[in-house]
Amino acid sequence: MISAIAHKELKTYLRSGVFLAVAAALTGLIVMSVILSVQRVTAFEHERASAVAADRTIWDEQGVKNPHGAAHFARYAFRPTPTLAAFDPGVSDYAGMALWMEAHYQNPAVFRRAEERGDTGWIASLSPAWILQTMTPLFIFLVLFGAIAGERESGTLRQNAALGVGPRVLAGGKLGGAALSLGVVIAPVLAGALFVAAGADGAVTLEDNALRIAGLTLAYGVFLLAAGAIAIGVSALCRDRRSALIALVSIWAVSFVFTPRLAGDIAASAHPEPDAGALTAALQKAARGLGADAEAMAALPSDAMAEYGVAQMEDLPINFLGYRLQRAEEYAYDLFAEIYGQLGAVHDAQERILDAASVISPVIAVKRLSSGLAGVDRLHQQAFIDGAEEHRRKIVEQLNRDFMINGADAVGAAYTADEDLWRQIEDFDHRALSFRVVAGSYVSSALVLLAYLLGSIVFVRWAVARAQKRVVQS
């Protein structure tokens, strides 16, 4: 019986002009967003490759200078764009895409693409993920608002009850029919969007792309199926098609549009990020940390002599200035970690508020899970930042060690090096996180989506039972 109802619903929807028109509009939007997204990601990656090559050339041709001076001349680390950013850009446009790896200073990421966009920036950032998260639920509501309310108006709901079609069978058939009809439209465009995004030309393919694509498919399948169940349940609670349409559009506006934005504003207000000037001042203070610590500065000569097993400074087999510069680098490591740790704690607190709001608006949960699976959320951005900092420390130490050892006979900073040393400095090669490493961070979002689906199924069965009971009693 359930399958018979499901197939009847499928035929009805496929013959509906409204369904076909809305389906065509949704498909067109997703196709357009895929084209724009792939073009954007490909362009970003080509720009990054050009910037990496230019940075390498500038570094190699900087001329003869002291190695520590070269450490201040510095290099850039550029964040690679994963292919799935063509499906969901996540924080790509709002997080810095480059880091300047200079001596004594752990710079924040810079060059945010969102800052370059004008009033038409929303068109450039249109993505398949945004359409699936925001516009597709509206499409589902517009298609299913009359699922039960329409039968109440036409009288077929009473006839079904009289024929002994129970709420479990009717709800199952309606939901099955909705899943089949919507799947005919959504499944191909979702699969196509993921397939095209995964093959975006010139972008970096994550090593576990297949796992991530499977996760995205499952997450959006659960999310949209639950939206369909909600639509049928609300339709069952309304007396006519008009009131069902108004109720569902209101739910969409509140839960899928306004609540995510409001939750973000509340999170930012409750846990504001530090002022840019204050952050810069704190970083500059950390960079001067050793110089401001008189006791640590006074202990440097004895530390150097003990480390190299000599009794007098004159007997040191190294350039003491280079040694002091490297110790200053190492002294600042913990200070920088504390500053950025506090900033990370602010972001964690903001995300806890968003997690709480996802109970009201599951689109928040699917957004977080989607950007994480696409490799473009805060955790993946932080992995880039951590990798760049590790590389910065490696570069500076390599240059300071050359200064210390090869400049042992030079007075102060008189020692110089040339391109032979610069060419030994490796390019930054960011290895993106494996999703398995960070999967535990998304458990809460996955559980919210699962609870959303189970709750919506329970809701639709209860709502259909209530509608049938009222029809029989009236």
C-alpha cells in the first residue's frame, strides 16, 4: 500500500506544471552556481600558482645579505584551494589566503577576497551548497505544501480514512512519493555539482576526496529528506492549501534564513574578536619578548657557553649574535601560542552558540558539516596557519643556523650569504587535513541532522494521524 501511494504521488508531481517549473528553476540555479564556482576556484588556484612562482623568484634573486636580514626579507605562504571549494566555499572568501613568514613575528593571515568585492559580490560567491542549504528547502515547501492539505480540501483524505488507510501507511506513502519525486530532480544536480566540483581544473584535490563526497551526499540527503517530512507534516496540520503555504514559507524564512544570520550576530556580539590594533600590539610585544626579559637576556652568554662547552665567550665556535637571534625566536613561540590560543577560544565560544542555535535551525548544522567536508572551514584554515608557522620557524632557524656556524669568524652581522643559501630554502607545501583527523569535531552537527530527520519522521506520522482523526470526527 505504501509503495502504491508513493508511485501515485510520483506520477502526480511529475505531471504538475508547478513542480516542473520550480524544478527547472532550481536546476538552472545550481548549474549556474557550479559554473561560477568552478571558474572562481580555477582562477584562485592559477593566481596562487603564479604568486608562488613569483615569490620563489624574488626570494632567490634578493642578492647578497646577512642570513638574518633575509629572514626579515621573508617569504609568503599561500593557502591552496581544495577542489570541493567549488561546491562549498566555506570561509575561503573571508579567511586570509596568505601569510608573511618573517623573522620574530607570527603574522595573521591576510588578503581576504571578500574585501575586494563590491555590491555584486554575492553573485560571485553563489555556490551549489548555498542553494541546497537555503533555496532547495523553499523549493521542497512550494512543492509539498498541498500534500495533505490539498487532500483535505478535495475530500480524498476522508475517503482514504474510510478505506482503512492508516496514518503510518499514508505518511509513509506521501513521504516516499516526495522522496522519489524530489530525488528525480535533486539527486542528479547534487551528484553533478559534486562531480564537477571535484574535477575543478588547477585546484588541489584532497587525498580523501571520495570520503568527503560521500559524506556531503549523505548529509544533504538527510537534511533535504527531513525538510520534506516537515513540509508534509505542516501540510497535515493546516486546514487548507493556502494556510499550509503561508505556514511553510514562514518556517523557511525564520528557520532557514533569519535564524542562522541572527545566531551569527549573537555569537559575534557575545564573544567579540579582539580589536585589530590590540592584536597587532600584542603580537609586537611578543616579538620583543626576549629583549624585554632582562634576566633571560643576562643568562644568554652563560647558556651559550654551557651549550658549546667553553669557558669564555671568545672561545664560542659560533657567532653569538646569530645565537641570540635564534633564542629570541624560540622565546616568542609560547607567547604567540598564547595570543592565538585566546583568539581560538573566542572562535570556539562563538561556535558553541551556533551549535545551540542549530537545534532551532538545522541549516546551521548542515553548513558546518558541509564546509568541514569540503575542507574550507575554520579547522582547515587553522591547519594552514599552523603549517605556515611551522615552516616559518624552520626557515628562520635554517638561516640563523647558517649565520651562527658559517659566520663564526665574522664580527656582529658582517657575515653575508648569497643565492646558494637562498636556494636551499624549501617552498611551503601545505598538506590538507585528512577528514578522519578532524571528524570528531563534526559529531554534534551530524547528530543534530540525524535528530532532525528522526524527529521530522515522528512529526509527520503524528500530524497525519491527527489530520485523519479530525476529518473522521468532522
